[in-house]
Amino acid sequence: MDALVKQCEAAGEAVKQAKAGGDADDVKAKVAALVKIKEEITKLDPAHPMAIVDKKAAKKKAAAAKKAAAGAQPAAEGGDKPMSKNAQKALAKKQAKLAKKAQHKENAAANAPPPPPSAKDTPVKEGDLAAALTAIASQTAGPLASKAAHWRSLAPQACGSTPMEKAKCAEWMAWCEAPPADAAQVLDAALADRSFLAAERLTLADVACYVACKQAVAGASCRNAARWLRQVQAECRRLAPKAAWPELVAAGPQNVAGPLAASNTAAPKAKPPPKVVQEKPKAPPAEKKKEKKPKAPKPKAPPAPAAPEPSSPEEACEQAAPLLDIRVGTVTKCWEHPEAEKLYCEEIDIGEKDGPRTIASGLRPFYASADLIQGRQVLVFANLKARNMQGFRSNGMVLCASTPDHSKVELLAVPAGAKNGDRVRFGDLKVVDAAKPAQVQKKKLLEKVIGYLKTDGKGTATVLGKHAFTLDAGVISAPNFPDSVIG
């Protein structure tokens, strides 16, 4: 080792002399000889001062040792010296303050009451609304508006889903607590351009006003109010069939004499006096033309007898059902709607020359994959007006069976042998030509029927529980949904 040390020192001196001489090749040769001697020293004793040192490894080792020393004893900020007593006290005070603040937040979160569910977050369930309607029906005596808080607790969504709808609902419920003498006329004016009082669907405002003003509307000739009364009566009994509702009230006529009819029956105006015209000299008589024999008037066909007004919502349903066009179709293509989480988009062939129809249906929560629907035969309402659903044009509605709260839904089963385009008949009801889509919307045919579509105890699809959905191939059914609703 001593000999190697002396050789290393001599080689170092030789490198210095070569650098002073300025010969690059001589410097490289001397440095190579020095490195070779140091490598031999490193092999014998890596810790020797003249051994070759791995600077990166040494730097990492020094940093790790420094970090370990800093962790063992708190150091002052920006240096390796330990913290002073005052700095340690300030740090302990700050940590205690932060711990106290965190504990305060935990206690506040634990003791805070749960946020009330909003109408937006709470899904609309017919069961909740039915409970509210049942409560209203059993408490018809006394002021109606004073029970508004109890009804809202039973079904918050039944009081409207937007601030405007909630405000209108509260206003109508307060109004019907002491309705004026012209209540029927007030309701008729409010319902001139809408179906319900506070929203686009049935709310507690409609039910409260129905209970308070049904007799006044029934005794008045108000077309809009009469239509509203029939609809509310049917909806109430559909949503809460076991409730103690009052007896059905026959509303006034829907078609009453308007201002044009009144003007036609008014007294005729006096005719102005005839003008005096000077007589002109007559021309010489021309040759008489052959007089034509008057033709005998053709006998006019007697006018068709008008359909009698239905005396109940059930009778109105039986008159409207044959006008609806329900067809058998095959789902040729099905895919997920790109912007709506609950919608499937479908192309359904119902035997039309123009090709398959595009229809959107809210079946994604109940069918995990579009493949479960594609290729199946379904029933389609074919004479409804087309509408846009989240940017997708839907030209019809697919029929399904569901539980009353809509927690379970299933497509109606079409019997084997049915063909695309076959039209559904309703038991013993008379078969007539289907109404046009504009007539279905204007006369509200779907609204008169949809509440009375249901399955019987065997799962057979019916109207009013007695007129079965029938095809040449057999009856329509939902075997897994006896005594359920159809929509």
C-alpha cells in the first residue's frame, strides 16, 4: 500500500508537469497512469484518502444523514441549528389552534340536521301523491288551505317543482279556502289556455279547488272549467282509488253558446229605406228565350245523430279508446341517447311504407343494455303527435306495464304470430277508424284513456279491467305484472 501511495504521489506530480508543458497527449497519458494507480488503491482500501470516490453516492448519503439528523431534533427555519425555546412554543401554540379548529368543524358537522330533500332531488312517485290525495279526501270539512303544510310533508313534489309553480299552488289553495260566488267563472277564465291550475300536471291546487268548487262548476255552463273538473275527477280516482272521495259530479256542457252564437240570435237590424232610382226607358223586347224547367231539389241526407255526452269518466274512456291506434312493431335498432341518462333511442318497424319510426322511451333504468330491447316486438301508440325529446324526434310511445310507484317496468308481451302493423282491438268495444294525431291532441283522447289502462289478476292488458287488448294472434299480456298499470 505504501508503495502504491508513493507511486500515486509521483504520478500526480507528473500530471502537473505535463499540464504546465501544454502537451495534451502527454497530459492524457499521465492522467490515465494516475487513474490506474488509484483504482488499485481503491480495490485494497475504498476508504483511503487517495481512493476513487463516487461523488453521486456520497452526496446522497450525506443528504440522507442530514435529513435523519433534522428529524431527530427540530431545527430553526433555514438552518441546521435546533429551534429555540420561543420558536418551539410558537409552533406548539399554532398546532393546538389548528387541532381545536378541526375539532370544532367535526362537532358542527356531527350535530347539523340533515338537509331537507328538495323537489328536484326527490323523484316524483305516484305513491306519495296518492297519500296526499287520500289525506285531502278524508278531510274535506273545514278550511282546505290550513292543511297545506301537512299535504306538502306527504308529497312535496305535488305542490310544484319550480318556485313559480309553488307560488301559484299556494295562491290557489288559499283562494279555495273561501271561494267567491263566481268561482266557476274565475276557474273558467284561468283554464282558458292551460290544462291544470298551477303546473302542467295535477297538483294539490287542482285537488283542493275540486273539493271546494265541484258543485259550483257542475251547475255552471263553463266549458274550460267543465273539462278541468272531468279530468281532475278521473286523475284523483286513478291515483288514490281507495280514498273516500265524494260522489262523481256531472260537469256542465263542454260546448256552450259562444259570442258568435249569441250574435246570431239577436234581434235583426232595421233595414234602411230603399233608394229612389229613376226609371230608364225600356229597350225593345228581345226574342223570348226558352224557359228552363226548374230542377227538382235533391233530397238532403238527414244529419248524423250527435254522440251523446258521456255521463262519467269511465264512459268517456270507452268512447275514446277505439279512436286510439295501437300497432305491433319490431325494434330494428336501439341505442343510448347521448344526452339523456334515462332514454333509449329506437327505430321501430310498424309496417309503414315510409320505413321504421324513431321513438324515444325512458327504459334505460330498467333494461341494462340496448341489446335486451333490439329485435323484440312491442306495442306502439301510432297516432300521437311527434315531439322532440332532448333533441331527438320521437314519433310515438312504447307501451309497458309497471308497478304503481314505477319502481319496476316491463315491455308488454306480444303473442307469437303477430305481424308488424297489426292493430289492437279492445274486447267488445266497437272497431272504428283511428283519429288523426291533431284530433288526439285537441280532444285529449289519450288523457281520457291512459288512466284506465291496466292488467287484470292474470296479467292480461285491459281497458277499465274488462276490455282486453286483442290481436288475431291472441291477447296482449304482462305475466309478471298482474293488477298493474299500463303506460
